[in-house]
Amino acid sequence: MFRFSRLILLLTAAMGLFPAGDVLAATLTGAPPIVIGHRGASGYRPEHTLAAYELAIDMGADFIEPDLVPTKDGVLIARHENAIAIVNPTTGAITEATTNVAELPQFANRKTTKIIDGVSITGWFTEDFTLAELKTLRAKERIPQIRPQNTAFDGLFEIPTLQEVIDLAKRKSAETGRTIGIYPETKHPSYFDAIGLSMEEPLVATLKANGYSGKNAPVFIQSFEVGNLIDLSTKTDLPLVQLLNATGRPYDFVVSGDSRTYADLATPAGLAKIAEYAQGVGTNKNLLIPRDSTSKLLAPTALVANAHAANLLVHAWTFRNEDTFLPLDFKGNPAGEYEIFFSLGIDGLFSDNPDTAFAVRNRVAGNPAQSVPEPNLLLGLVFLPLAALLRRRQISL
Ligand code: G3P
Ligand code: CA
């Protein structure tokens, strides 16, 4: 059943009147949406470094996001992938690197080829190094062709452990008086289970040892797989988030022969199943507002309303300021993209540029310390607030 607010949003979008976020639709709890520093402030520092996380916090992020992979000795560290330098197997040219490992002769013999989630990758992998060895490496900008300014920081920072990320969040919470949350993602859980480096147990143990417990703790644990989240729901009472991609299916479904796709999980029936073990969904933003072949935004889908109807939070990813990532509608105007997504009533978003996300979030949420959003005539003044009120009272039309 369509909720009234969704009907208004879809109608106004179809009429070309969608107000680029002047008024927020209701979030699930009514609280302002959270800003999640995606791998830190990755637009400004090499991702997954303590410098990137600290800058994200200083820019206003409410949560910082470490993607997690294990070392050979079972320590959880923050890296986008277990592949910390990837080469073209034919030419040997580096195609992506988040560390300088490929430049170090003492580790030349660690280069190997593995199948990770069905994909052949040649390079260096965290599970082949002890933490002590990984600590001798230095982080590099992952996408230097897009963020050349960040290469000035290449070679300066270590790979942080999960514990070091938590220590930073706690220190900055004490210093700022804000509660800085952590939003860890388990990467390739089926793969790591299969090689005897299961991540769930050390993750739960580390979070417990640091005093995190309960559904109100400033923690969200996320995964693209389903089975490990269900497993985690039996091991911890911390909030869990099911990641939803725009295409494909969870890799544990591929392994088990389950034919369901992410699109199936994003249906009302799929969301109801997710709500049995998780508190939210972390969605590719294209699932909320699809793009056409020219990258122009289309009408919003009903995913936010459907997820909220299942009592699930909605956190969208990934927001980045560079034109290459922006939809056609908002080239040169990243704030406009944030505004339109906040208008949907999302409960948070992952951003590489937390300063932009923070400023827009505060403005559209009506933070008096920031500029006040301008009303959008009758639509802004009457219809959307009315829709939000009806939603809060669980009235559907
Ligand atoms: O975790 C949300 C977002 O980061 C998407 O996942 O795998 O690119 O880190 P990933
Ligand atoms: Ca992630």
C-alpha cells in the first residue's frame, strides 16, 4: 500500500517539481539522518587510515566506517579489500593499490592469484601477512587518477586495526562531547570462513571488550552476505545492517545455491525477512533513485517507505563530491544530490566528503546553527509535513 508521503514524492518527482530536498520526509525514528564517514573522509585522505577517520569526525561525521578483513594471525584490520595491491596478471601493471606492498622487495614472493567470491585476483592479500608485517606497510590513495591531491599523503599512514579505530572513536567522543559511532563491515565472510579466518567471533569479542552492547549502542555491523548476519544475530545484540546492492546476489547465496537476488531482498517480502535478524538496510543509492542510461535520476522507488514499513532503517551509499560519481542532474552540485536523497526520509548515508554531507544534513534538518531551509511553497509548507505526521502516526492513505 502506498503511503501518502510516498505518493506525494512520486507525484512531484513525476511533475518535475521534486524540491531537491527543501523538506525532509520522516526518518524511521524522527531523528535527523546520520552522516557516516565512508572509510573515513576518503575524499580528502587515503581511505581506511586513522587520519581519514579523524578528519571525518572533525568534519561532523556521526559514525566512521571501517571495512574489515583479517590478517594471517586473525586480527581484524581496516581495508577496503583483502587484496591490498592488485596487478594485471598479464602485464604486471598495478591496477589498484591501497598500500605500498607491491613496491617492497621483501614481499615480492607473496604475490599470488586467488579466487575471491568467484573472481580471479592477482596481487597481495592481507590473510598472507601477519599484523606485524602489515604494520610495516604504508597506505596509499586508492584512486589517484580521481583524487591526485590525496597522493600527497601516500606513505604517511599505517593500516589501522579495528581496535585502533575504536580507540580513535572513543578518544574523539571524549574530546568533542559527541558520541562517535563505528560502522564495521565484514568483507567476504564466506571466503574467510572457508580458509579458517572467520571474522564474526573476533568482531563480536572486540566490540564486547570495548563495552558495546544493546540495540542503542553506537554501532552498526554491516554485511553484503545474509548468513553471517543471521549468525551474528545469535552472537550479539548490537544493531545489524543488511547491505543491498543494485545488482547480483549475496555470495553466500551463490555458494548455497539460493537463487534469491538483492532485488528479491529489497521487496516488501524480502525486507520482512531481513527485519527478523537486522535493524536496517544499507542500500546502493541507485536502489532508491535509479538512473537512466545517461546517469540522469529517475523517479524514486518505494524502497524507503517499504523498509520503514518493515521497521528497518535505511542507510544509503556512497556519496562522493567528484563529478565522475554524481548523477547528470547534479554535476558540480554535490549538495543537490544530498538534498534529494535526504528528502526521501533516509536515516543516514555514507559519504566520502562528510563536510558536505554534514552541512546539507544540518541545513535540511533545520539545525538552527546552520542556514534554515527555504520552504517550497505549498508543497514544503503543507503536504510533506502533513505526510510526515501521518507516517509518524502510522496512517496510510
Ligand atoms: O558498506 C557500504 C559501502 O561501503 C559499500 O560497500 O564493499 O564498497 O565497502 P563496499
Ligand atoms: Ca563498506
